[in-house]
Amino acid sequence: MSHNTFGKNLRFTSFGESHGSTIGCVLDGFPPGMKITTDEIKAQLIRRATGQSRHTSQRKEKDDVQIVSGVFEGVTTGHPITLLIENTDARSKDYANIAKQIRPGHADYSYWKKYGIRDYRGGGRSSARETTMRVAAGALARKWLKQHYDINIVAWLAQLGDIKLQSGDLNRVDDSPFFTGELERVPELDAYMDQLRKSGDSVGARIDAKAVNVPAGLGEPVYGKLDAELALAMMSINATKGVEIGAGFEAVSQNGSLHRDEIIDGQFASNHAGGILAGVSTGQDITLSVAFKPTSSLRIPGKSVDIDGNAIEVVTKGRHDPCVGIRATPIVEAMMALVIMDHIMRHKAQTQSNQL
Ligand code: EPS
């Protein structure tokens, strides 16, 4: 079975491949009455797009989004919202040399084993190109959350390879291609990435995120816990290898007397829980971290097999990201927005249903 949908009361479905004619999504269950323009969606898409700096893939997609349904005279109608984006700069010939080759560490291997079909053009459905639609739909969710609950969601680069970063000024994460609030560290990051690109290698990244003003009570014990669904949403992003909520794996070495977030004068004195207790939001900031692996399309030769089982050395040419985690920042935000909005709608559906 394929599974290209997530969310319950706000349901997101994406479709399309990196080198197909078009990618798109359907956002079903979105409430009526919210104004939305393609420019507002595009403003989010640009943040994620390739070719915005020398440190990302140089594929140049316009990402001009069309709203095909669910919006009339600039206002959401309550019907399925369909968004489409044409692929205009796919260069499938870059992949001709590896048409029969399996890149080590890539979906090439597992998709080949699962489907028995090798669409060698780009990553196909496994490509980060698919995340464009998550950010497009996330733009609507973010606007709705801000309008109705004053919820703000921000993510930032917390680690690039071995370089650890502080959150810095989170109002300025969009002022550099790295999504860091520590702008004074940008020259160091530039130099690191320039050296990495020259070497033909890639590196991982850690993205931290928080959602502010999320009301208490979101999350559906026991199989629809808010943290469980945030983790699922984050793990569904390409190249994710780990998700932590609040203190995450640090909780292993903490004592209970430290980890519990004491309540003093009616206020939480700390937030090791990441704003979620027993799968339900507490009203504190929701905090999480996501680990992205280094991308696997490398110029450095790697040992592998071809689809006939012969031992080979693979060299990948073309326009690839040396650190896909950098561009993942707006994707993390979008997925957080979609999950939180879905949970608000689910919470209202259950707890306010006796008021109809
Ligand atoms: C990607 C490989 C590159 C990136 C692409 C993600 O694309 P291709 O080699 O197929 O042209 O440019 O990212 C995007 C196009 C995007 O919009 O994010 C990959 O293998 O995941």
C-alpha cells in the first residue's frame, strides 16, 4: 500500500515526482472563510526553494503555485484546496549515467526492492522536491493558526556537522541562507560549506523548532498523542533520522527531580517536557529537534551494486544539496503547523460537540 496522506480532520495529500510534469497537493477539511493569495504561499515556498544560495542545489524552479480549487474570490470555501506547481527545471540527463546504479544510502535501494521499478530520473517520489507541497499547505495552516490562536512557529539551524549553534535572535533566522539566529556565525558556516562542497562530500544537520501560544489540551491519548503525531510528521520528511521532543534523549541522564517541570505560583518553572505531557499539550511552548542525515548523492565514489547485482562504484553528478538539513527548516515549521492545526480541529470536534 502507498500512503500519501496524513492528518485526520485536516487531511493533506501530496502527489507528483521530482522530474514529472507537476507536483501538487490536496488539503481537505480546511475551514471556510480565510483569505489567502498565491503570493502568501509563495513567500513560504521561496524560503525552502533550491538555488537561493550557493550552499543548496542549483536547480532553479519558479515554484509558481496555482490554486485550482477550494478558494473562491480569494477566500477558502471549506472544499478541498488543490495546489499545483509545475516542474520547469528538471534535468533528467544528469541521471543517465546512474540509470542502472544504486546510490549507497539512497532510496534507490529500498524503492528498487519494494517496487521493482527503477525511475532513475531524480529521486522521483523520494526526492525532497515533494516537500514543496508540504510548505505550500503549511502556509495556509500557519496563517490560520496565527489568526485564530496567535500561534507562531519558528525553526532554526541548531547544528551543522560538528558546529553547534545557539538559537540567537529568532526574529532574524530568515536573514541568512542558514536559518540561524546567530548571524555573527554566518562567515564560519559559509567557510565550512564552501570547503565541504569542494570536497564533494555532504553533512547532516540538526533543526530545532518551537510553537508558541499553543493552547493546552491538544493531543488524543493514546494512539493519537500530539508528540507521536509530531514525530511521525517529522520522520516523514526526507533524510530525517531522529526526532526529540523537549529534553528528548537528554531525559535519559536527568533525574526526575530535574526533569519534572515544577509549577510555581501557577507557572511552569522549566520546559523539559517540550510542552507535552502524556501526549497532550500543556500550554507551554512545544519544542522539538530533528536530525537530518547527510545526503547520499555524492561526487566521491562509493561502492555499491547495479540493478543486475554487479559490483560497481557510483559517482553522482548534477545539482545536489551538500546539506539538505539547511533547507529543511521551513519544512519542519510547515509540518508542525499542519499537525497542530489538525489537532485543534480534532480537539474542538470532540470536546465542543455537545455544544452544537
Ligand atoms: C533532490 C535532488 C535535486 C534537488 C532536489 C532534491 O534535484 P534533481 O537532481 O532531481 O534535479 O534539486 O530538490 C528540489 C528540486 C526541491 O525543490 O527541493 C533529491 O534527490 O532529493
